[in-house]
Amino acid sequence: MGRKQFLVQIRLLMFAAVTFLTIANTATAIEKPNSKVLSAAKACEPFARSLLQQLVQIDSGTGDVAGLAAMGGILKTELEGLGASVEIVHAVAPAVGDNLVATLTGAGHGRILLIAHMDTVFAHGTVTQRPYAVVGDHGIGPGAGDDKGGDVTAICALRILQQLNYRDYSRITLLLNSNEETGSLGTRDLIRTKAKENDVAINLERGVPPDGVLVARKGSAIITVDITGRAAHSGLEPEKGRNAALEASHQALQLGSLSDPLKETTVNVTMLEGGKTINVIPDHAVIKADVRAFTSDEFDRVERDLQKLTASTIIPDVQVRASMTRNFPPWPRVASTDALFARAQKLYAELGGTLSPIAVGSSADIAFAAETGTPSIDGFGMRGGGAHSVDDYADLSSIAPRVYLLTRMLMDLGHNPEVKPMGQ
């Protein structure tokens, strides 16, 4: 190799090394966390733990007006302390309990709707039976993960924006629902209205372990089968009776055939009532079944096949009336949600984390926001699990990273609210 060629090779190697270092430094810069936000998120953890315990120690089952008011009072005070204007919006009948709508006004462009709920599925008195407890990294108690952890995540993120004097957003609205667990009958129109007024909606249901956010949910419906038979003395002349409870058992068993595993549609009997007196053939029974599906077409199919199915009876001369009431609509995965997920993934990478896009069988308020056409994403509360059970928990180790993620999403969307589908 001549001297000239040797010098050329040296220059090429030096150029390659500089290029590599530039790319490496750029990658490092992209993944470097916002130190002020991260520090504030970590500093908020003791407050978050305390607030979560305070909220979980309040019975706030759907319809518990006093409990919801107590919880709402705490959150209203926190939000007003952050400079938010807070409006109390009564739930529409037949739902009861007050919703809170808190608004923060900034000086930027993005209009962001945050959604969380204050109600739980647990009856009044559950807190006394199972008070809040911390076991390892789990904060366990009624509604801890579903969805009081989401309420706390929102408060922490808004606190950080205030502390950093970050106002590069047009408006942030936090809607705290009082009746989500029974289908948001008293709040769904409010959710739709607020979604239309905003550029994007983020639901604060719990994040899915190990580290997922939600990009699709099933819709829900309720099947009701009402059975009328004929009463008779159960010992003297039972043959004159028409046993509605026995017919209900038959109907309950066959309802499961409406499920479709290939399409992930489920039909599960969750309530069955029949008979009031031990020595009387029951003349009335009621079955309720929970239906979940990813598409409206599947709900159409279940509703249509329900009538054919329940026409088949085993007790002569009974009357069977079946109906299906749709509740939450399906929230299918769409391009605008994928675009929001990509933004979240990029921001979470600042912490060295990786998010997973998850579709789940449960339903939630994000469906009402998304059906207005507003780009929507879910699962931005702290991680949790055991929903609707004695194991309901919030993962306390996720407070700082999840608060960081939500805060950075608010900053990012506040600065640039445009959501473009991936690939555009």
C-alpha cells in the first residue's frame, strides 16, 4: 500500500469513528431523561403513597354518595391548590354522585383531556373489613389499582407542571367520573362533550404489568333473561308447578354457547336469582350475563342468536323473555392510537424503559372519548392488578416512572398536539 492510499484509509477510519461517536452521542441524547421532571417525579412519591392510602381508606363504591363526596372533596382541594378551576357536575339520573371537572389553562397549543374515576365495585364497609395495606411494592385495598392509583398519578403529574412552571399547553382538563363501574350512565355524555373539545384523550386506568399501556378494549353488554313459571306446593302437588329456577339453570348453561373463542367474544353468567321460599316451586327467575366483544358486529350476532337460543326450553308452559343492553362501546385499535403509543414509547425510553401495547377484555371510559374521533390512549395510571377482587393493588414501585411518563406526555402533547398516524 502506498503512502497516499494509507493516508486515505486513515482518513476514512477517522471519519467512520467520528460518525459512530456522533450517532452514539445523538442516541444517548435522545434517551436522556428530563432531569427536572424525573427529580420531581421521584420527589412526589411520598406524597403519592400518602394520598393513595387516604383515598383507598374511603368507601367509594358506585352509588355511595357520601363516600364519593368525601373522596371528591380531597381531590378538589388538591386540584384547586394547583391553580385549577374545578366544576362539580352532577351525574345524570339514574346514576348518583358528583363528577369533578378540573381545568388548567396554559399559554401553548395542545388541549388534553385526562380521564379517571373515583368509584369502585366494593360495597360500603369493605374498607373496615380490608383496610389499606402495603405488602412489598403493592399498595393493596379496595380500588387501589382500579382506579385510585390513576387519580393519584394525575395529581402528581399536574403538581410537577406547576412546580416547573410549565405552561406550554392551551388547556388540560381532568375529568373524575363518579360512576364508571356501572357503565358511566351518568357521565358518558359529559365524556363525549369534553373529548370533542380536546385534541387528545388519555385515560388513567392502571398500567398493565410488566409495563403496558392500553391500545384497545372490548365493549360490554348485559343480557337479561326473565323467566315466568307457575307456583305450587313443593311437597303436596309439585307437578302443578312450572319451575322457573330449573328453567333458569338450563338457560344459564346454554348462554355460554354464544361465546366465540376465535373472535374472543365472551358471554359469562354472573347473576342468577330464583325462588324465595323453600317449600314453593318458584314461579319467577332472572339471569344476567356479561358480554364482551371487540366489534359491534359481534354484539349484533350475540343479540340475534340470543333469541333463537332462549326459545329452547326444558320446562313446559314457561315464558322466557330475553334482551341485551349495550353498555360501553368497543374501542378498536386505530392508527391515531398507534401514533400516541409511539410518542409514549419514545418518552418512556428516556428512562430506559419499554412499553407494550396491550388489548384487554375489560371496558372503560376511553371508549366514549374515542367514539367522537378524538385520538385516545389508555393505561397511563401507575401499574396495578387484581381489579374487582380482594387482591386489587397499585404497584408503588411504578409511581415515579409512570408519573414521569404522564408528565412528559402532557408536555409533549401540550407543545405539539398534532397526532399523525404511524408511517406518515
